[in-house]
Amino acid sequence: MSTFSGLNTANTALWAQRRALDVTGQNISNVNTEGYSRQRVDLKAIGGSAVPAFYSVGSGIGGGVNADDVTRIRDAFLEGRGHTEHANSARLTAETGAYELVEQAFREPGTTGLQNLMADMWRGWQDVANKPEDPAARGQVLKRLETLVGGLHFSRAQLDGQWEQTRDSLGVLVDDVNAAAGTIATLNTAIQRATQSGLPANDLTDQRDLLVMKLADQVGVSVRPQADGVVDVAVGSVTLVSGGVASKLKVAGTTDPTATGGDPPRVVTAVGDLTVSVGGTAGGQLSALNSILPTYRADLDGIAVALADTLNAAHADGYDLSGLPGGPLLGSSGGAITAASITVVLTDPERVAASSIGPGTPNLDHGNADKLGQLGNGAGSPDAAYRRMIVELGVQSAVSQRNLGIQSVITTQVDASRESVAGVNLDEEMTNMLSYQHAYSAAGRLVTAIDELLDVLINRTGRVGL
């Protein structure tokens, strides 16, 4: 090994340590950058020649250090776990939000809830039973009945509005997914070209992984690594991104909340209309559209029907002030009775059938009004059915919130593990910086030492020879 070769060795050391310092500075500057993965210079010794020769012998010491490769620190297993747990957390968040909005639609417990409105209506019949001759008592029971019907209309409108808003939100989310998939395909192409050309692609890969995690939150994805740094992204059994090509999704199904049974909302491929099994926020929204909201809409409609049937049957058993049999109290504004169409059809207080005594006798009897006032106490009453529905809603909401809490803990733990691998630790970077700084100083001192050796060899030896 010649004396001049030592300069080359020192030069590679200076280059390697400076490159390592540059990477450390990049890590420190991006400590708060979302999606950034810390990088590390791979230092490799340049070994001596291992090829045998007849007339030359290598020293075996080597030629310095190589620092051409900069590695992006990521754990593929933890990233896959992150995709799964983020999708589960987003799905449960959407479902929990749907239950909370349903609870707001029923306003229980509270003075404006249907339970309180029904109780007021039954007390109104008791007031009629106490004063069957008082027109005000008869009028107020009809007004309370109208208030109850208005409460049913409001709750049903809230559920319908929530369904429509969720359907619109799903469409916006799918459009966002398509845009992100297109960007991932573009980044795949750029990463492939950079890798094949030997250029760094770490920052592009960070951008792509950030978008993949976003897709995991939105629809739930799985990732399959391919050659040259490319990844394929799949949603369910459908490949959304394959290399540099992105497919598109769309929302299919009814836009009418009353028709979810025959044509449920779903996510399908834009080409071929293949149903896609989605997770994440989209999965939670589909659960709300096809299960949560239709269930409570149907239950509310059933309560409206039961209320109408119960009141109309009991009212028909009595007689009004004129001795005529009681007519229907509740009906429909169009079609079958639902919580949206139910209406009060009796408007004349004198037609309130409070009496249980037939025609031809004084009709100030209160027997039928008293019977009507007791209808809310039975095990099969509309009140009991409504209470069962509210209890079931409370249980389902509590279970959803508990599951979300558990899932949030799991997701946080996985994110912490991912951050411990890929995140920038300032203490660690400061330690590396000092290490590389000292190594750079030592390499500089090596250059000075070799310079002094050459000075002795060239200048002083030459003078001695003269």
C-alpha cells in the first residue's frame, strides 16, 4: 500500500462521515414532519483486492469506507399491523358516531323525548276522565296527541337526515380514495424509475406510505411489496393499485332510506360493478346505512303503528258527547302509517269518546277516557315497546363505545411501536452527530499526518540526497 493511497482512504472517511452528518441533519430537520421515516447511512468497508496475481501482492488492509447507501428505517410487520388497527379504529369510530346521532334523534332522557311526550298524552286522558264535561280537557288531550305526533315526525326526520348525510359522506370519501389511489400509482412509477436509476427514493416512499395509511383509515387496505420498491394496494379482494395503474371505486345502491332492503348502498368497482368488501370509515358508514339506521327507523315506525292501533281500537269502544261511537284518532297522511306519515285525524274536542255508556244516556261518563289513560301501563303498550328500543339502543351504543375504547388503546400501542422504529429520536440523533463529528475530525487528522509524512519523504529526503 503506497503512502498516497492513505490519502484516498482518509478522503473516503471524510466523505462518509460528512454524508452521515448530512443524513443526521435531515433527520433532525424532519423530526416533526408527518409520515417521515428516519434514515441511516450504511457504512461499508472497502476491502482489499482478493484476486490473486502473479506479480503483485495486496496489503489486505482495504481502501477505506463506502457510504453510498442511505437506508429508510421501517418495520414492514408493524406497518401492516398499523393498517389493520387503523382500519378497525376508523370503522368503530363511524359506528359509534352513528349510534350517538340516533340517541340525539330520540332525545332520551329529556323533557322533549318521546317517552315524556307519551306520558303527557296519557295524563291528558286522565284529565278528561276527571272532567269529562270540560271542553278544555278534551281539547288539550288532542293537542298533546299532536305534540306526540310531531315528536315522531321529528325523530324520523332526524334519522332520515342522518342516513342521507352518511350516504353523501360515503360518496365524498370514495372520491377521495380514488384520488389517493391515483397519487399512489404515480409515486410507484417515480419510485421504480428512481430505484432502477440508482437514485434515492426515500422521501417519495414516505409520501406513498402516508397515503396508504390514509387509505387504511378510509377503506381498509392490505399492501403487497413488489420489485424496485413498488407496492400493490388491495381493498378486500380487489386490487386498487397495481404498480403504476390505479383502479376506481364508486358508490352503488339506493339513495332512498326506505329502499335499503332491496338495493342496499355498497361500494363497487367503477368497471364491472364488483362489490368491494371495505373496512375503515367506509365500512362503518355502510354499517350505519344498511343496519344501524334502518333498524331504528323500522322500530320507530312500528311504535307509530302500535300507537295508532292501540288508541284507535280503544277510542272506538267509547262514545262522544253526542252519543256517537268514537272514530279513529290517528291516521296516515298518505300510504301506510309510519313515524313520518302518522297524523291526528280527530280535530273536534266534542268527538272525543270519553264515555263508555252507549247512546240514549247522559254522555258525561268517563269510563273510556279512564281506560285510554291506562293504556300506557301495560306490558304490551307502545310505551313498553319504546322503552325496550331505547334500552337496546343504550346497550348497543355502550358496547360500541367500549369496543372503540379498547381499539383505541391497541391502535395507540401499535402507533407507538411504529414510531419507536421509524420516528426520529433527537437524543439518538445528537449522539450520532457527535460520533460522526469526532470521526470526521479523526479523518482530518489522518490527512494531516499523511501530509507530514509526505513532507518528510519528499522534501527532507531530497535534501539529504543532495
